[in-house]
Amino acid sequence: MRAFAVLMLCVSFGAAAAPPAGEPVTARQVAYRLLRSLSHGDLAQARELALSGEEFRALSRRAQSAADYQKTRDAFLDSVAHDLRAGLVFRDAEVVDCLVLPESDKNHRLVLAVVYAHFFMPDGKPLEHPLALTFVQAGEGWKLLVR
């Protein structure tokens, strides 16, 4: 029953914010678009689907600067893009958990979705462990949060 409630939370929060037509409305759709962008080497598009340094600072009360967050975000996106160029093939994505973090001294109230991205190795075998991506509800949709 808990799994169903969590799934409904993800779906309702993902669909509640109605972005422009054609834009992803769920964390899973954003994950697909992000990984497709990285697969095609479109880092600019991938960065648009991730929190900017300013968006991170607006959500977080941590000491990390916007510039430091952007460096971390860009390094992560570059690393995933490198693995995809090296032959890793994106296979599927699934939302495995949704949670609401209450307001605290470290951050404002956050709605998070954890998405597992599954890949194939260059030899066609499935990669043993998925890549866990965390998305946060930000503004009119979901954005990748790099931790």
C-alpha cells in the first residue's frame, strides 16, 4: 500500500505543475530527456534539465556556493556523457521512491523523486547496478539535483 501511495505522490506532483505543451511533466520523463541529451552530446540541454547554481541556492540553506554547485553538476553531467560516448547505452528509467523533506535548517521544503537509470554495457549485457538520479520539484516541473 505504501508503494502505491508513493507512486501516486510522484504522479500527482509531477502532473500538478503543468509546463508548456511538449515539456516533460514527470521526473521519469525528465530523466529520459536528460539521458537522451547526454547520449547525443547535448550538454547545454542537459544543464537546462538540472538545477542551476541559483536554483540550488534558492532551495538550499547549505554553505555551498552557486558556483561550486554548478562545478559539481557540470562534472557529473560530463562524466555521464563520457560513459555514454564510451559505449554505455541508456536502456530504461524508473521512479523508485518519492519523498517530501520538511523544511529544516539545511533546506526549504523539498519534493524529491529518485529515478534509477538502467544501462547496457558496450557488449550488450545489462549494467549490474542502475545509476540513481535525484530530481527535485522546482518551479513548473522537475530538475536534476546533483549531490
